[in-house]
Amino acid sequence: MFRSPVSRHPLLWGTVVALCAALGGQGLMSAPVAAEPSASARVQAAPAPVSGYRYVERVSAFNSTSARSAVAPCPSGKVVLAGGARIEFGGRSVLLRGSYPVHSPFGDRWIASAEEFGNPLTGWRVRAYAVCANRPAGLTYHQAPAVFTSSSPKSVQRHDCPAGTRLIGLGARVSGADNRVGLNAITITPGLSASARASEASATPQRWALMSHVVCAGPLTLAFRQTSQWISPGSSPSATAIANCPQGTRAFGTGVLLAGSSAALNRLVPVALYPAPTPTPPHGTATVSELVPGTPLPWALKAQVICAR
């Protein structure tokens, strides 16, 4: 089902990987490879599974409004544990501005938001997904901001859960510089923590901020799965990867790991990043697309998913 990551520029690919390794420590380029969590990090013992599972999906209006959002609400008495977003008919001209949980006395929900940049579109929409359940032990919600400035790109490098709990859901959102800045990636990092990256699609002097969101709980029986091969777009401006959950588990937090130079990543948008219960097996889907007019630089992705019983 997966394609081997064959670069559209084979010589450039080797150069980009080398540069990423050399410059990653300076924050100038994204590292092309992230170490897989150890076996002990992928699976944690737990006394009980997640109970009361519910999967909710909602979609925004389909029209030419330049910005919109969709809200997937949890049923009464349930809490939001994970979720995702999908942009439909965006024509590579829509930025993902947010995919994140809201925990509130008035009801939990997952919000997906997106905005046009460049030429107006005749019609598009955004879809939100929420994974809801009965409240598990140790449930907490946390946010980690990147500084509110005009610099680009921005990233939250590592967002950990409190001791004794583990990551089950992750998200991110951008604020400020409307129609200019969007998310590039929301990633599950080694040890089951989270990171997020955003950049300007077009240069702006406006200040803006990036916020990372994590949902933590524990103890739970968790498994981390990641696409084994890098998926590259080839001659296409987009690529999709799917990470399947083990038998007997459900899909929760979903991330995407990107490889490429900083210049390449600045032109990418996750147009679909969400957990799905069907078709069997449950899985995490990641589709990444180049914003118009695209980029000649090589890049690749891996889908990631946290699975729980």
C-alpha cells in the first residue's frame, strides 16, 4: 500500500538529509529521521481499558468564506481524548490553523479551523473529528506556547505529559497573522511526547503565535505505531500515509513526521490528520500537500498513531 520514498530530485535528497542532520541542532532545518520510541515507551501496562468510546465527526459549511471552523462535540458526560482535522476541496490554497481539544464544564469538543490564502476559492470546507470516552484516571489537558513574535518558522520542540501519565491525544493551533500563517506538522516525538511546527505561507510583519496541546492520562495500555517507510509525493504535490493500530485497540492521537529542508516544510500543509475507527483496522491518516505554487525541494512523511484498548 505504501510507496518507497523516491525523491523527485535524487541528488538533492542526499544533500537535504545531510544538511538537516548538520543544522537541526541550530533550529534551521527539520531533522529527517526521528528515532522510534523504545519498546518500553510504546507499550505501558494498565489496569483497565478506555471505556465508553464514542467517535464524533462534524463538517463546516461548504462555501467561499475565507475562514471557517468545524466543532465535533462529545456526548454529554464524555470527555475528549483525541481528534483531528481534514480540509476538503481546498485546492492547495487553504491553511490549517488549528486542530485541538477543548475541555470545558459546558461540554468537551474538538475544533478544526482553516483559512484561505492567495486566490479566493469558489467553495471548500473543513471537517473535525473527536474521540470521546468516559473520563480515565489521571486525565489532564495542557498547552505549551511558542513566543508571540513575527519570526518564522516556529515550533514547540517537546511537550511532555506530567509524571505518571502518558500522551493519548495531541493538537495545535495558530493565532495572529490571519490568512498568512498555517500549521506544517503535529508530531508524536520519542517517549510519547508531542511537538508542533508552523510557518508563514507568505511573508508578513505581523506577530503570531503557535500553541501545542496535549491530552494526558494514565495508567493506560498504549501502543505507538508509525509508518515503517517514508512516503514521498513523487510527481504529485501531495502524499498520504496510514499507520494501523494493533488488533483489539482503537486509534487516538494522530501525528505526522516530516522529512525535508526548512524551506520545503514551510510550503507544506497537513490537509488530513485524524484517527479513524473504520475501515478495519483502526488507524491514523496523514495527508500532506504542497501549498501553491508548490516546491521543487524533496520531502517525505510518516503517519503516526497512539492506540489504546
